[in-house]
Amino acid sequence: MGSKKKSSAAERPKAPAPLLRLHRISRTYGDREALLPLSLDLPAGRCVALYGHNGSGKSTMLRIASGRDKPTTGTVEFDGRPMDEDDPEVRARVAVVGDTVACYPDLTVREHLELVTVAHGVADAAGWIDQVLEDRRLADHGDALPSSLSSGQMQSLLLAAALVRPRDLLVLDEPEQRLDPGARRRLAELLVGEKEDGVAVLLATHHPELAEEVADRMIALEDGRVIADGKPAAVLAQTGIHA
């Protein structure tokens, strides 16, 4: 019986290089440890989901990962360079949907998106805005002011503002909040499409269903520490979380 030939290291497919790399990052505020040391490599076209209750460290990690906060220890790199939200390269390639609503009260929905496209030099902006408004179920609200939108529509506007601009990394803090079940399903489809387009996705979520549908890796946090890390199905089984 012939022996099976082993492939050499040179023949094995290489793992994709990380677009985002977090190495042993931690964050303390005074005496409080908001995030204990953890590492993460996120290549293009992949998604990592962070799961945990409020105060578990998800938002802290996202702020550090997007350059909006500095780690107490450790390093963060985006495409091989230090992550800094003031870096023009980061501003051009990283889109963030945060946990707070920030809109200009006197600008319509369409004007908000026009402002984003102008800032990022988007070509054929009018056509692209129309498409994003349609995709986000906001086509009938283009002339509406933010104050007239429902909470779910406001969340759709924040997502639209991230989608109407160029991006290689998409960072989302609980993007499913305030969305109805149908909108959450469309969100999952959207994020799968982002991965297929080569965008790296890092998201925090309270919905294990979203993580299981979209993520390649899931990290469960509790009191700033990692309690499970791996494929979503394995993490859900290990922690007893039901999708």
C-alpha cells in the first residue's frame, strides 16, 4: 500500500494576510479593566463578530480597532501601518457605524448621504445614493429630516452613510439594534455581500443569529475577557447561547 505524500510548507496555501491586526491589546480606565489582553487578525473578505452583554468590552474593542481610542497595552495595525483615525489612509478606507446617532438636524436623509459622497470623492454620487436609499428601504424618505425618522429608519440611515462611501474595513457596533426581523435578515444578506466584495467586517452584536449567519469567527466577551473564541457554532455551543 502506497504511502500518502505529505505536502511541503511551500505547497500549502498561505493564510491571507490580515488587513486589521490587534496584538495583545488591553484597555483600563483608572482602576477598571475594561478589556483584558486579546489578539485578533482580520483578513479582507472575512467577518469577526463580538458577542457579549453591555459592559462586556465589545464597544471598547471596536473603538480601539477603528482608531477612535488607544489601547493601554498592545498594538493595532491597519494594512501594515499603525491604526489612527486621523490618518488619511484610515479615513479613506475604514467605515464605522458606531453606537451613537450623529446627524445634522437641518439636513435631509439625501443631503446626509451627499455630504458623505462629497467628502470621499464618490463618482456618480446621485445614482449611487439612489441605489443605497432603495437597498436600505429609505427611498421614500430621501427628503425627510432625521427628526421625522423612526428609530429603525435612523439605524438604516447610519448604515447607508457607511455604504455610500468606499471602504475596505467595515466596523459596526450592534448594527441590528432598532431593526425589525425583516430588516435584520436584509442586514445579514448585506454583510455577506460585503465579504464577497472583499470587505473585512468587524461587528459587535447582541444577536447570535446574526453572528452565525455572517461571521467566520466569533469572540464571546464577559467583563472584558474572552470566554470563547472560534467558529460561531462552536462558540454558541460552548457558552450555551442559543441562536
